[in-house]
Amino acid sequence: MIVCFCNALKEKEVRGAVRGGAHSPQKVYSKLGCKFQCGQCRPLAQRIINNETATAC
């Protein structure tokens, strides 16, 4: 699934960044070499981060 159309980020990339230690949308995007453009993806990115973090615990 595409999480961010502006940066063409996929869900698996976001999950991988979280597994790599990025635990906020800003850190995930930074780790992936991106910046927020329009910001509409921020809530979805946060849900994925929350889900991935909860699953890891």
C-alpha cells in the first residue's frame, strides 16, 4: 500500500524504518531520505508506526 504519494513511500518501507529505530513520522521520513510535502500521509504513517511498535512489544 502507498502511504505517501508525494514521496512514493510504501507501507513496507515505513515498517522497515520503524524496525530500524525510527519511532515518529519525522524520524521515519528522515531515515528514508524524505520530507513531508502536503502532510496528508502523517496520520496513516503514525498509525503504521503505532501498530508496528505494539507488535514488537
